[in-house]
Amino acid sequence: MKSALKCAQKAYSEGEVPIGAVVVCDGKIVGRGHNRRTAKQIATAHAEMEAIERACRKLKSWRLPECELYVTLEPCPMCMGAILNARIRKVYFGAYEAKGRSLTDIIANSGVLNHKTEVVGGVMEEECAAILSGFFAEMRERSKKQED
């Protein structure tokens, strides 16, 4: 999770919502990603998507059943779909999605799909939540100054 937090910090420094993700296979990072929606102006430019794409390229396979994903924020439904499609074995996330929009457990273990992914939440939760809170507090402060 520390590596995912470094990716989140990179997003923060680029003015993006600070979410970071890494894909790990056999104890080695095979894919890294951070949020780039603003820079790319692409709705799917989430940290998890970037990390999964890089892992697939590195391992030369769209299937990642021996891999685990670490992400600083609970994955959204789109990212959980990609995680399941890639057959990622296990997901560890830090901060919980505060507005309850993730549907992580429902999607990961629905039984409707041919693959299930184990999900563990709250890993380094305080640190993961703090970077997000700091970012949004800074944004609100900037917005307030612009209004004045």
C-alpha cells in the first residue's frame, strides 16, 4: 500500500484527485497507476485501470489470476469490473468510498459472474484517507480565495 500511496502523491502533485494503485505478482510490482482523468480528459483514466493495463502489458496477458491489486481508495464499479475481467485474485484498498458509490462487495462477490475477487478494505486507511482529505481541503481553500 505504501507504493500505491506514492502513486497517489504523484497524482496530487499533478493536481489530480490523489488515488494510486499497484498490481503485484509474486511479490513484485508489475503495474503502477495514478488518477489522470483531468490531464487526459478521459473518464476511464482511473489509477486501477492504468495499473491493470500496465500489468497486462508487462505480463503479456489480459488475465492476472496470480496478481493482487493495492489501491488507496475503494474501487468504483467500473474498476471492479476491470478487476474481475482481469481475474485479479485479491484487492486491498485503503480508504472507504465515503458516499457508498463503490458497490465493491456486491460486484466482487455477486455470484453472477464466473470470477470472484477477494476484497480487503481499510488497509492503511488513515493514511489513504488523509491524502484525499488534504487534497479536497486545499481545493476548497483555493476556491474560496478565488471567490474573494
